[in-house]
Amino acid sequence: MNLYLDILKQYWGFTAFRPLQAAIIRSVCDGKDTLGLMPTGGGKSITFQVPAMTMEGVCLVVTPLIALMRDQVERLRQIGIPATAVHSEMSREEIARELNRCISRKYKFLYLSPERLENTLFLERLQAMSVCLLVVDESHCISQWGYDFRPAYLRIADLRRRIPDVPVLALTATATPDVADDIQDRLLFRKKNVLQTSFFRPNLAYIVYQTENKRGALIRWLNRVPGTAIIYTRNREQTQETALFLQHHHIAAESFHAGLTREEKTARQARWKQGTCRVMVATNAFGMGIDKADVRLVVHLDMPHSLEEYFQEAGRAGRDGEKASAVALCAPNECLQLQKQFQQAHETLGKDASTAEKAHDKRVQQRIQKVIEYISCHHICRSRFLLDYFGEKGTSTCGCCDICRAKQPFGLSHQTFNQIRTQLEKELTASSPTAIRELTLRLPYPAEISITVIRFLLDNDERFRLQDGKLQLKNLF
């Protein structure tokens, strides 16, 4: 790894890789197709930029957003690495010029959207390019099981057939086990190969805050948590209205949505990154790939329709490792509204929908149901709930979410309560249903305290069941 460490230090100024970064780099350099699952802020770009610098030819990077392309290309050029991007806002002549420069190896990285992959101009130039690595960023977009399916991503399989000897590195921050399998299948992996780190973010407090006055609560949270913030809303109109509301309360805020011009987006994003604007009120068009590590607060005025989307957006807080909060402001009828939105979409689909449109409709309903479970849950650590959803089992509680910080009604400290619950989970996972008396003898706590916790769990945690006098644990995920 010495060569890669030298490159890391020369261009990025770091002296060591994070553990998963090193593992992915080794896998890529061994020529293996690789799926890297890394949390937001985990340093995904390093995993392909460093090894590509040691290879002959250009690295193709497929990524979904023009803003993300520009951001990545700008950062590479700032550190002296030649890179370019081709996208829909460029003329045919501009695209041809940049592709020709890739052929003559004047660029090390070529960023492009999946829609560009079927462009005749690109396919003609591809034949003459020496490609060393194919990178698929936000690779969950290729899976119909995922939350953000983009049909254009399916064309990557055709691209792979044109460059069969080039390894592929797929990257994403959000993938359930089913989605991870689907990504590898659709990208024609020669052999399954998933490298994953824990999605656990010990510095990030997930909070669900119930309120009938979301705007009033928003002001209180912004006053409570100093520093840069992102506020997510569902539509353009709401971003503008909320930004004006915050400005009226003397909080520097701007709106960001897909309807802005390129110049407006660039200017607003720059002011936010520089700290002139404290709060960005945005739709989900904002945030992906944005390199700002000191976001202290992410607030959702409306919950997304999937935990994948929520996890990615919330994860933009605290990327510097310092304490941060991800707050979902939920009205009393929030769950009902989510169900209503799905029902309206379901009715729009109609009776004549294809079979594929109906496996998709069902998946949307399942994802919305998980969002409802998340905001309705009052007994499972928020972080643990999310990690379970993404297939990371047996994790400990975070200690900083709203549920973890709440005191239990019977006076036990939260730490003691969680220690007993964790021990019970281990005992019941390792054995068949067990009599409560036997369990209390195994636990290193007074029997009356253990029984109190068991009673609370039976009343409030649906995973714990009592049948024929024996306690059992049911896996709900």
C-alpha cells in the first residue's frame, strides 16, 4: 500500500486510509468487481481516485447529478489532477473536445451521467479510449428494489460489455441486502464482492420531534443547535416559504430546488458553503456530494417516502465527526398523511397497470410503512432501528437519540435499562424460549429489576413475546 499512501499524502495531505478505504483499494487494484457500502461522509471518492492514479488510462465515473460532477471535477483540478465532465448543459462541440482529450490522455477522470452512455458521440470515442476503471456512484439507482431507481443506470451493463476487462467499482451509502445483491447482478459482477463498514454514526443524534407547529419548532431547534443547517421540505413552494419565514426571524436562510437556474444554484450553494448563508432550505435536489463537513443540524419538515432517502439526507450532518443532530419534525397526523400520499399514487396507477408497475407499487408501500414504523416507534433506539433496516444486526444502542435519552418510567437509568435489554436479547437469541425465572437467574441484576424491565418490554417492544410462561424474541426485520 506504500504507493497508494504516497499518492494520498501528495494530493490529499492525509497520511493514512480509513480501514474500508484500504480494503476497497486493494480489491480494485486486484482487478475485482467491488461493491463498497460506505456511510455518507465515509470518503468514497478516495477509494477510486487514489488507485486510478496508479493505472494507465482514464477512469470513467458515472454519477447522477451535474452539480456533483462539477464539484468533484473542481476539487480534483484544485489539487492538480486533470479531470473533466460531459453533461447535457454542454454543446456537441464542447463534448467532442473533452472526449478527444480523454483519448489523448490529457484527463485522468471523466465524469458523466448514465444518460450519456447511449450517446453516439461518446460510444464512438469510447472505442479509442484506454479505460482503466469504471466507477458507478450512487449505485443504488440501478436497482428497482431501491428508492431512487433511474432506468438510465441499466445501460451500464451495455457499457461493461464494451469494456469487458475493466473492473467496476460500485459505491453507495444506502443499500439493503436485497438492493446490494441486485446492484451486483445488474452490473454483471463476475463474482459477488461486497465490502462494507458499519453505518453507525456515534456523533449523530436521530430525533423524532412530535409537534403541531412545525415552523415554531424549527425556530427553537435552530436556536438550540448553533452552526450550519439544512432544512428538507417536499416541494419548491415550501422551500421558498420556509426560507422567507426564517429570514423574517433574522436567520440567514436561502431556498434551493431544481427550478433554479444554474447560476442561481451555484451562487446559493457557494454562499452556504462559505457560511454567509447559515441555513439552506431545500428539496432533495440539494446535498448529494456536497463537501461541507461541519453541518450541525439537518431538519426534515416532511419525511421522505423511504428510510434509504432519509438516512442519506440525515447523514449529511456531522460529517466532521463532531456532535450533530438529525431531527424529523412530525405532526400528530404525519403517519396518516404518508399513507394518504401513497394511496393517491396507488389510485393514479389504475387497474390497467403492468405487473412490473404493480412489484414497484408494492415496494413503495413497504418502504412507506417502514418510515411510519420509524416515526411511530417509542422503544427502539433510532440508530439501531435504521441499522437493522440496512441489514446490520445486533448493534448496540446509540445513547444520543431521543429514545435513548428518555428516562424510563420506572426510574432505572437508561444505561442500566439498555444493559438488561441487551443481555436479554443475547440470551434469547442463543436459546429457545426461556422461563422468566430462569432468565432472571442468568442476568447479573437483582431479580425484581430484571422482571420490571421484562414487563416493560412485553408491554412496549413487540419483539418480546410471552407464551406458556416462556419469553421469546421475534425478529421483526
